[in-house]
Amino acid sequence: MKIEKPKGTRDFYPEDMAWQNYITDAWRRVSIRHGFEEVDGPIFEKLDLYKVKSGDGIVSELFSFRRENGSTDFALRPEFTPTLARMVADRANSLPKPIKWFTIPNLCRAERPQRGRLREFLQWNVDLLGLESELADAETILVAIDFLSELGVTPEHVRVKISHRDVVKNILITLGVPEDKILDAFNLLDRRDKMESEDFEKAAMALGLDEHRVQRFQEACRSRYRTGSLGSLCKAIGMPETDVKELQELDDKLHDLGIAEWCEYDLGIVRGLAYYTGVVYEIHESSGAERALAGGGRYDNLINLFGGPKTPAVGFGMGDVVLSNLLRDKGLIPDHIGHRPDIYVLAVSDLGAKKVLPLVADLRAKGLHARFSYKTTKNMGRLLKEAVGASSRYALILDDAPESGQLKNLDTQEQVEVRLDEVAKTLHDAV
């Protein structure tokens, strides 16, 4: 009987696992470089944890279950932020501030699979809590940009789109959107790029806007402003510069950190989740062909919501699916992914074959990634082809010589004779 894998999930064969490790290793390396510490939590939580943050409507979007003969409902985690908020609230008084955490959890969401969105995926979360200054927002953006830059992504490939929910809220109220429909307006803005213009206009008019104000609504949410041009933004939307003070302070920090060229202001970015409180941002592929590569922002009230003290907080999440699409489309996937063997030991004679296993065991004991061929052939061409196929750095060719072999650099094709008891030292010195 053939059983298919669940829809929206992935099997990870060796080459897939190597790619996954390439991404997660870079996520972890960059996080640590910026002073963030790794944490994790359970792969499932009590369902109430997600209801507290998002309301009862979240239930239909989760993989939930009830323990047999139990009364408590559980759910596989669809995101990590509620777990982080619970963890911080539990030990809020004993944790040193600021709190700089990252995690790389496996997440599950019960939604329709499509390009850039699966039901199971990895996500990199970076969060900074306990710091009110806009430096916290800027530092989390810096971490994301540093990671992308390390993988070869440039400002021509992606844009960090920055907004502020209070600024957008004030614009909407000025245009005539009632206070009780602000969240509906935010949700509309969050979906604007997925909607036809006519459908967007109808939805905007349903918020109480006339045709003229719908047009102004469109103009406000679709305009882009470069960093350093907040004065022009304020003039365009008829707002005093004092109303964008937090954005101006963030703008200064982005320039200080040398990442302003990656960023722009886009008031159509509001992030649909209700817990965001101030600055919000998303990272998009420049042409707009993909879903958001990453998204995050301020959530200053969430720790308090979970029983902890009021704690300023900011963070983002980046999934591996859209990231992989971007790197593949931009030709940024390296030729060699995974752990290349240091050496492939090959025997081209019966006497050489007797030396293979003791030598491989010795090389591995000395910390080298050593492999050998399971084939019985003594054909050097076929054996070298196998070593090249495994992306090995070197091949050691053993023949009838009792104490030496031919060491071949498979990248340069340089070949030298080497004593068998000096192979390990030669390779360590070469690295």
C-alpha cells in the first residue's frame, strides 16, 4: 500500500536536508553574532494560548486535538510569539534586560498550501524585549539584513518596507474611517496586493469612505518614500512631522547602522495581527513576485496580556519557503551545499585494498571526514568519478606501494605522493 505524505508538507532527502542545514546554520550564526541567545518551547501548546492572542477565530486555522479522556484542547504551534510571551511572563522579574532571543521552530498551519506557503515549515524568530528605544526596532532589522547580505542578497533584490500603525490609524480616522472599523481597515490594507483594484475600492467604501476619500486612501497606502524623506511623506499626507517622531528616530538609527539603503516607508504595511502596537515592517522581493520574505514589528502589550509586566518588545519571523524561492530565483544557491568529504580513499590494487579500512578508521579518529568506495572495481577513472560526485576535496589513491599513496586535490587536479602516516597532518595543514 502506497501512502502519500500529508499535503503541504515536505520530505527531506539528503540534498534537501543539506540545504535546510545551510539556511539554519546561517540563521544561528548571524543571531549569535548580534548577541541573541537561542531558546525553544514545546511543539504544541494549550489551545487557550492562541485564543488569548488572536481570539476564538484562530481555532479554524490550527491543527488542534484533545487528549483522550481529557478536557484540555491542544494545538500544534502555528507561530512562536505566544510561546515566547508565555515564557517571558513566567520569569519576567528574573530575566536580565534587554532580552535578546532567537529560535528556529518547526511550525504548522492548517491552511491551503500554495507557492511560498506550506502547512509545515521552519521559521527564524528574532525578538528583543525590554528596550523602548527605536534602537531595538533598528537592531532587529539589522539582523535580518545582515543574514540576507551574508547569503548574497543585495538592496536591489529586496526592500524592507516600514510603517507605523498609529500613523496609519490617524490617516484612516482623518479620511473618515470610524474608530470601530480601524482593524477592518488594517486587514484590508494587509490584503491589498492580493486584491483587484475594483474589489479593493468596494471594500474601502464599505468602511464608510466616499469615492474621493477612497482615492486618497489608495494614494496613501500605495506610495513609497525613501529613508531620509519623512518630511516629504508628512507633506504628502498632510500630517505634522511631530506625528512621525518615532519613525524619525528609527530613520536616524537606520542611517547610523548603515542599512538605510535597504529600507523605505510604505504606509500600506500594517501587519494584520492585532497585537502589533507601533513600528511594523516587512521584507519583500523587489519585483513583488513573492509573498513577504519576513515580517514583524512592535508588540509592547503582549507580555502583559499573558500575565507579565508591561514590557516593550519587537521582533520578526522569516520562513524558509519564500527565502528558498528567492535565493533560487536570484541564482544565489552555492554549488556545494552540505559537508564535503575531506578525503576519499580509493584502492586500485589488491594490496591497496587491504590498507583502506585501517587508514579510513585512523583518519576519522583524527577528526577528518573520510569516505571510501564500496565498489570492487579497481578502475581508477570510475573511482575518481565517484569521489568527484561526492564533492570530496581530496582523493587518496592506494596501490602496491607499502607506505605511501597518491594524494590528489580534486579542485585543482594537483597530485603528489604522500606517506600514509602523514596524510592526516597534510590535510589538516591544507585546511
